[in-house]
Amino acid sequence: MMPSYFEFHCPVKIVSGFKALENLPYELKRLGASRPLLITDLGVSQAGLLHVVTAALQDSEVLIGAVYDQVPADSSMTVVQEGASAYRQGGCDSFVALGGGSVIDTAKAVNILVSQGGDDLLQFSGADRIQGPLRPLIVIPTTAGTGSEVTSVAVIANRQKRVKMAFASSHLYPDVAILDPRMTVSLPAKLTAATAMDALTHAVEAFISVQKNPLSDAYAATAVRLIMENLPAVLQDGSRAQGRLALADAACCAGIAFSNAMVGMVHALGHAAGALCRIHHGTAMNIFLPHGLEYNLGRRRQAIGELLLPLAGSEVYAETPAAVRAEKTIETLRRFQDEVQKLSGLPTRLRDADVPQSMLESIARTALDDGALLFNPEDMTFEEALYVLHKAY
Amino acid sequence: MADWVGSCDRVLEVDLSRRTSKVFHISSEDRRRYLGGKGLALRFFAERIRPGIDPLGQDNVLAVFTGVVLASGAPCSARFSAVTQSPLTGLTASSSCGGPFGIALKTAGYEGLILTGRCSEPTLLEIDDTGARFLEASHLWGRDTQDTQEALDLSAKDGALVIGPAGENLVLFANIASGHRFLGRGGFGAVLGSKKLKAVVARGGAWRYLPADPQGFEKACRRATAYIHRNRFTGNLYRNAGTASHVDLCNAGGILPIRNFQDGCDPQASQISGWTMRERFGAKPSTCRPCTILCGHRGVFSDQKTRQLPEYETVGLLGTNLGVFDPDLVALWNEQCGRLGLDTISCGGVLAYVMEASEKGLISSRLRFGSPHGVSEAIDAIASREGLGDDMAQGVRRLSEKYGGASFAIHVKGLELPAYDPRGSWGQGLAYAVANRGGCHLSATLFPLEVFLGFLKPRTPKAKAHFVRFFESLYAAINSLPTCLFTTYAYLLEAPIARLTPKPILAWTMQNLPAVALRLMDLRVFTRLFETVYGEKLSPRELLRAGDRIIVLERLLNVREGVRRADDTLPERILAESRPCDSGASKPTKNLWHRLARLGCPEPETSGENPPLLALDPMLDAYYGLRGYTRNGIPTKKTLRRLKIPLGLQEVSAVAPRRAVREPLIVRVFFAVLGRALQSASRIDHVFRQELAPWPEGFTVLFKVLPFGPRMALRVEGGKRLRYLGDTLSEREADLTIGFKNMETATRMLTARLSTVDGFAQNRLSVVGDLGAAMRLTRLLDRIQSLLYPEWIAKRVVKRVPMIPTAEKIWKRAWLYLVGIPLGV
Ligand code: SF4
Ligand SMILES: [Fe+2]
């Protein structure tokens, strides 16, 4: 299906593979930066990843202006402000973000503050509130999932108002994303599985999004294939560098895909569940993904059927009659999830993820106001959302 | 002594570099198109000026023109005009002055004087009926304006243009003095200083001017005089208490600038009003000559010295805006500025900026609001450009570029604002924003209508563009006749039609049918004065058209210097901050009459605490439309052709896109339908009520076609109902902005050819604000479309058409179409 019109944008330079990190000084120089603020979290710095980065910078023109390693798993306004003052005190001129989604989002938000001036992050929250270009930002993801390294959004918690503030602007794209297998080897199996399932959801939802287009489809299909081929192996043996790299590339592809073909109801439900029950985003994705596909079967039967090719490979695809491919896709996905669950213990039902049944109504209500719903092919009412939640319980 | 009928039509052009001069004649075509005064000065200036020149270099041109009515003996007929490239704004500046130079120049046998090039030594230019002479002037260099004029040995028939030390030192807001009147704004003094001309002396009296139709002229003068005597402003307020009588009116209306426009009124203001000064110091007329209104006065101050009583602008900018309420001080500083040759408005603006910047720690100086300490020294330092004075001499814009604080740098296009705060007079805000010379109140004055006379509501964008356009053109024409702008009060308001119509009807017509109201304005006093002196017909239409031509030509010159819509704006403080005096603004009563009068004309409510922010954009849109500019503020080719503006300048508009007419109109109609439908549905539909329940009160959604409109706003009001606000809101008040990226998208979406979903999906909309709110809004949009459209259309535009019982659907749809949309309830 060709859309009558679409837009596609990804200005991020991707540097991926063996010893990719050694290119960091070159990339900084290219961007005219020489004094980056290094943003990371304690986990990463304790795992010794920081040393890999500093080693890459030795004997270069780059000086690390400051290191801020206090980013929690769930970043907040105060963290961003601390980061901004570290940047200012260190006389920095750019950012290197080393970590998962939270670290990258924090780096983006700090960048907003220091580039736009002032201390009030709130005034930039929402879509398109940022004027003019920001300082150079290079990201080095240490998880392979969120895709933050190639997206134009950042999410930061506002503790006072108890909401998550989203920032979206084309100025938020990082300048460079460096994918180095050394950065993800230490990730534990369950987290590896969760982040990979998040990436898989990005790809699948992008593939059926109302914004789907030939370019995003290509990225999404590639991401699906890479994850299916590599995740089980990596879960069995976490030290496989090649598999790790493939997952990082897949997350990156999926990120590009959903930046241009927005995710839909699975994410809407997942965001709501995450905000209300603190369930891990990747886990939530894993739980809701098949239900999301089933829900959209009516409007996206063909697209879902096409997913069978990257999910199950060409042989299964060819054997399956076109009319039942969509169902086969969902079935394949479920089987894959079971396999992953066996290997990593990632739950596939809400009840196994410590979500009390009493919360379902509020999750449904919150999900209805999620911007992602706009891009879901099928409309969703409160009752329908509740129905899906019950099924996933 | 010889006589001319009407005018001599002669222009003296002096090349200061080559020390040559020549005389040429004004063609009858130019006379018809530009009348005289400002119009002709501009026309010949435009022909000689190249874009991008240095206003203080040798390429700048200074044109000084008198005109037909000047020296005719008509009321207030001493005002001449000058045009040059302003060093302060870098744009075309014009100014009018009632000093003796005008009549002297005309009676020396020249209607205009054009100065090009520059002298190498301090020079005195002397003009009489035999031509121009260059005299040495180093003995005058360094003297102040009054000393210099005394040294010039002027007879009663002579007049001079002189600069003071400020002009010599190229202070960017230096003025030119003639007698005790000034070519005040825009830095004319610096231009003369850059040409090393200390003074231009016209030795007049060689010629006399007779009207072409003496009897007609006499009659016109009699009528004019009677109107002036009868009018409250010209015959009482100005005559007795000068323009400083505005103080009380502006204070009451909340448009009197206090402490660099931080507030709009102050209980101490009456200490410094024209009436108080009259009481304390006496008020003997000291005016332009001849004059029938007599707005200028002298008085004897506390130190027993006689001085000119300060005008309103001076009282405002050198007084209240500095937090100073002592008329003795203001008069003293006024005199000091006058002698040094400094524009008091810009000077006061600069002082206020420095005071605020000092308080905020951006500049170190001891100037503080409310304190006279250091003010006089600062004025001297500006004129001599010593120390901080050197930066202050560059005006507020350049100061804020150097020291920061752009949000409280009160200027438009580099020209400091006069003493009327547009937050209490939106029409004046539009006038400031679009005035060709920058922040100027004499381009079009709306504050009398909005604040003094109550004809127009001050805080609405409605009808303002019509009046700004009208007054701009009228004033340009009046300055080209020329006569004094203040006669407008009398000639317009005392004409039978305005005087005999009951005021509420007049006000209603002006507010709601501005085009009709303006068509009914009687301009015949102006045209009769011109006709009877010059002997050629001039209809009111032609008068306004000449004004249009002048304004558009001036705009075109500015466009050539890069001025666009983005420059037609107001200081950040004016657009974004509200003032302490605003919070007390009383809610207007809403009786049936008001509601009826308001039908179909949405307006933001003064919601509780803060009044709405100044909505400049809707006024700009309407103004550009009336003027025949593109939405980016460039005169279209069609406009230039219609006004017969000289060809050479059209190069600017060669790239100017045309102005779309049809599609914006369609979009506006559909916006209105959609907005009213949403408003109405929020009152009758339970789904709306449910959906709106969690919306915060006061939440404002703006729909806008990028980049320049049309726009439509909705606000959640008490009781969680939506209120349709149309295009009356400042874009800064929007919490959520849904921008259609182009007109095409807007038309397609509004006419149900592109669904809301696809609009979002295809990125054809730009959403500024909270995405969750956008999500909630789409549900309302889906609902309203299902209510409005028959199912087969609704199916195309919403993801899933909800089941609505047939009976409910029918009555709701009928209500929306028959009541909600047409009546706006
Ligand atoms: S009214 Fe005032 S400004 Fe006008 S001519 Fe008379 S003195 Fe001059
Ligand atoms: Fe995700």
C-alpha cells in the first residue's frame, strides 16, 4: 500500500560496528566541539564503560569538560538542572551521552536548557517549542531498545506535577549515534530481552502505523528480521559480540522507522501502564504487542500479513496462503515470545508483571490521552481499551 | 516684493559636496499625486536615495518641503516637513515642525529644499531668492541651538534650521531646531551634523502668496476657525493646558508609561499634568506661528525663569516613565535637551532603559527610577558622547544589543516609543508596529478614539486596522497640505455629520462597520483649504489616495532596506507582560444590548485577573489586506500600479509573491463555522461535556494556517464550555497550537477532503504544545464532524463514526446549523 503522501527525516549519522567508539574524537571535531559534557548513569560507569570512552579520547584534541553520572533510570527535572549546571561549570560546548534511553533523554533535555538559556524546562515541553539549533550531541547507547539515539523526542518526569513531560522537535535529533558492541555486552538477559522486545514493537507498530511509508517499512522489516535472527542466540550467550551488534543495529533501524511512522496503541497502553504501575517499558511492550496486532487486524490485515516474511522467514511466508498470513504472524510472534520467556523470564501477561487488576481502569483512561493513539490505524474507546487490558491480564 | 498665486512650484537643490545649487519646478502631475510637504519631500528623496547607504555618509539626502497651505494664512499653517534616511532606524524618516523656517523658505521663493552630499568644514547655508550661499560656521560649532539662532541675526521674516552639540556629535537621536520647535524624531540633527551643516538660514519675505480663490479661502478659514474654537481638544484642552493635558486622560485610561512601561498609571501623575502646570507656572502661548489652536506654552518656573512648558511626550518620557513627577525637573531637562538638540522622546526612552538595566545589574550607572540624580549629567554625556553617554547616544536598540535586556528595550524598528502604552490602546499598538519611521504616534493616532473619546474599544483588534490605515493616509496628506495634525480633532469631529450623530450610534458604527464610518468622515475642510489656495480641484478621495501613495512609497523604501512583517512588531514587554494597573480592569457589563451588539463578533473576555495580551497579528493581517500588501508586508505589484508609484522602485516587489484572496476567505468561513459549532456543541452535547471535564479552565487552543493566518481560537471557560474567540487573540495565549502547514492543507481539511487522522499522519499539521491535549482535541473534532456531516462524509474524515441515535442526531444537527452556528450561542 502506497501512502498518497509521506515525510521521512533522519539526520543522524550512524557509526556502527567493531571499535566504532574510537571515532568519537573525529566526530566531535567534525562538529566543531572540543569540550563535551559526558552524561551517563552510575550503572554504566561502574561497569567500566566510561573507561572505554575516555580511552577513545586519549591523545586527541578533545577534553572532557565535565562528567555527570547521576542519571537515574527515570530522569527528572532536577537531574536535568544538575546536568545543566555541570555543563555550565565545566565550560562545555557539546554532549556525549553514554547509556540507555534515560541518559540520552536527559542529555537532550540538558541540551535544550543550555542552548535556549534559562532554567525553566517547562516552557519547552510539548511539540515544536524549541527554537533554533542545539549544541552538538553524540550518543552511545548501552542498551539496544529505545531507539533514542535516532529519535527527536525526549521524556522527562516532572515530579512536582507527577506527569511525564514530552519534548518533541526536529532539533532534538542527536548528531551522531555510535553503536559499539562493547557497550552492550554486559546487559543482563532479562533486560536484553525487554529492550529487544521494545525495539521489535517499534518496528511492528511502525509497519502498521497510519504513517507507514516505503522508507519506514524498509527500516522496520530489517529491524524485525535482525531481532528474530539474533535475540535467542544472544539470550543464550550474552557475550556474542556479533549478535549484540545486530540487536543494536535493529534497535536503531526500529528507531528510525517509528520516528517516521509513529507507534500506536501498544505504546499508548504501555506508557500508561508504565506511568501508573512502574512496569518496565520493554516488558509492557512484550505483553501488549500481540493484542495490539489483533486489535488492528481489521484495518491492517495486509500489513500484518506482510510482517510474516521478516518474522518467520521466506519459507514459512511462501507456504502460508495470503488469506491467513496475518493470523500466522500473530501466532509466530506468540511462539517467539514464549521462547524468549523461557530464555530470559520476560513475562507475557500483565498478571505476571505485578500489575494489580484494580489499576486496569485507570490505565485505560490514561492511555486514551496518549498522543500515540493518533497514529493507531483503528480508533479506540475507553471500553475497548479496557477490554484489551483484560485480555492481556 | 512679488506675489505668487498658490505656490511658486520651485525647488532648490543644493549639492553640498560640490557647493552648487539648482532650481527645478514641481510638475503638475507630482503636485496632484503628492500634494506638497511630506509627500513631495518623500517623492524627491525616493528618487535620489539608494538602498543600503550609510545614513551618516555623503549619500544621504535631506529634503525639506513646505507646501500649498503653508504661508497662506490659514489656521495652523506653519508646519513644514522633512524626509531623510534615519541613522537611528536605518529607514526612511519623516518629521514635521512648525518653526519659522518653513514660511521663511517659502517666502524666499522655494517650496522645497533638497540637500545632497556633505561639506568638509562646518558650514552655514544661507538661502534667499537669489540662491544659496555657503558661509563659514566654525565660530558657531559647539554652540547650542538657541545661542546659534541668536547669533544668526534673524529678522522676523527669516527662519533657520540649526543643530546643537548633539547633532554635531552625531547622536543618533539628535534633532533639528527651528525657533523653539523641532524636527524631532529619527535623528535629523545627526544627518545635518554628518553633512557638517551647523545651520540653514532662509532669508524670507521676498515673495508673497495669494490664494487662487480669495473668497472661497476666506470661507474655508472661517469654518476651520469656528470648528477649532468649538472643539473640546483644540479649543480648550490644548489651548489652555497644552498636549500635557493628556496626562490625566492617559493616566485614567491606563496608558501613561510609568518606569519604562512597567505600569500604566500612577496616583502622582496629576502633579505633572498640563492643568497643574498651568496653575503653578502660568501658561502664555508660545507656539508655531501662525496657529489657531495654540498648543504650546511658556511659564515661569519655581526658579523664576521662563521656560517652555514641556509637551505631553516630554512629560511622559522624561517624567513619569523615569518615575519622576516633578514638573520643574522635567521642564529643566526639556530645556536642556532642546538646547543640546536632543529628541526628548528617545532621550527619555534611553534613560528609562538605562535605569532599568542598572537596577537589573546589566549596566553600572547610578541612574535609578524615581531619582533625578545623574539625569542632567547623563543628558550632557549623551550630547557630548562621553563615557556611557557614547552608548546611550546610539539609542535603546543598540544599547540592548550590547548590554542585553531586549525584553525591556522599548522601541519599534529602533525608534523609542512615545508615551502611550499600547497595552491599553491596541490600535495605537498597531500604529506603532506599522509606522514607517518606527515607534511613532504621529503616523496614526488611535489613542484619542480608544481612550479619550471612547469611540473604539481599546482592547480588541476589531476595526483597528481600518482606522490605522485611514489615519496614516490622512495624516500623510495633512502633512503634505500642510497643516497641523491637531486640526484633525476639530475638522473631523465638528463637521455636521459627526457632531449631529448621537455618540452611541457613532461609536457602534465605528466599532462594527468601520469601513462605513470612515466613508462618512467629512474631510472637506482640508480639501477646501488646498483647492482655494492652489486653484485646482482636490476631492476627499484624492486626498486620501495621495496619503495612501505616500505611505506605500515610504513602505516600499523600507522594504528595500529589508523591512518585513517580522519587523512590524512591538517590544517584548508590550506583547508579553501585563501591568499592575491591568489587574483592576473591570469586567464590562453584559446586558442584552451588549450581547446583541456582540453577536457574531467574538472577543476575548477580560478573564478575571489578567486582561488579554495585545493581539497584534489579527490587526496586522487586516492592515496588510487594506493596504494591498502581501501577508509578509510587501506592497504587491497591483498596489503599486494602482497608486502609480514610480517604476524604478518596483524591483523590490519583483520577487514579492502575490496575495492569495480566495482560499484564505474559504478558510476563514470554515474556521468560523467550525469554531461556533464546537462552542455550541459544548453546550448541548453530553459527549462534549464528558470529554471537556478534565480540561483545565482557561485552556486555549489556536488553529492557524502557517505562516500568517488565518487563525481561530477556542478557550475552555467556566462550566467547562468552549468559547469561540475567532481571530482576536494573541498567539502567545495559546496553550496548544494546531498549525496547518499551508493554505492548501487547511482548505482540504476544513472542507472534509482530508481527514483529521491523515492530517496528523501525513505531518501536514504542526502541533505546538502538549501532544496529549492534541489527542483530546481530535476526539472533539471527530465528534463535531460526526454531528455536522451526514454519515457518508463523516466516514471519510473520522476513523470510526460513532453510533448516535437518529433522533438525537437530527435535533443536534438542526440546532447546530440553525441556531448555534448562525447566532454563535
Ligand atoms: S497646534 Fe500646536 S503644534 Fe499645531 S500648529 Fe499650533 S502650536 Fe504648532
Ligand atoms: Fe518504545
